[in-house]
Amino acid sequence: MEDVYPFANIIHLILAIIFLGYVFTDVAIISIINKKLTGEVKKDVNQTLGKRSFKIFPLSLLILILTGGMMMSRYINSSVGIFETDLQKILVFKIFLVSIIVLGVLYNLFTKFTGRKKIAFMQNHFHKLVLFLGFLIVVSAKLMFVA
């Protein structure tokens, strides 16, 4: 595992930038553009962006989880424990935050595949929540190696 760690770390960082960059773009730019559009143009733009985000968002999150799990096994395992150090405590906090995002994405995928209507919060605020949680995750990642 030690040989794979640097590669998992690089892939993880690149995908985290892509993932959070997409969410930031959606929250900061696309939502503003959407308010200016109307009718058929708005529908076409949303469908086009939705198709693209459906390809990027879940796949990048899946690879983030896999690479994060690979890296996590270095710091949390049966030999070194779970809550023994500050680094481990912060890492468990990060895992909790990531779990919230994963549950939200799974909910959105469920509604997409079943044709159900999303609840208003998920429709209007999920990306804002993901951006906030992503910020906390990035700060926590830095604090893990400072604490």
C-alpha cells in the first residue's frame, strides 16, 4: 500500500479540485446565469449541464471515495487504531462529512433513476451544502497534518 499511496494522493487531489470546482462553478456562476434565462433556452441549458454533471459528479465522487479509502487505511487500521491520535480524530470527522455528501448524491441518483421528484432542499441547496462541506473537508485535511 505504501507504494500506491503517492499515486492515490495525486489522483485524489486532482479529482477533489475537479469535483469542488464544478460545484463552485454551479453555485457561483451557473445559478446566476439560470436566473437570467427563461423558457426553452433555460430548459436546454439545464438539460445540457445536467447530462454533463451526471457523468462527472458521481464518477469523480466514486474515485474520490476509493482513493480516499486507500489513503485512509494508512492512518486508520487495526494496528494503529481509530481514535488514538488527533490526526485520526480529524480523519473520522472528514469521513463523516464525506458521508453526508455521498448520501446526498445517492439520493439524487435514486430520484433520477426512479423519476421521483427531489425535495426542495436537494433541488435548490444541495450544491451549496456540498461546497460548504467540501471547504470543511479541505481545511480538515490540512489540519490533520498540523495537529
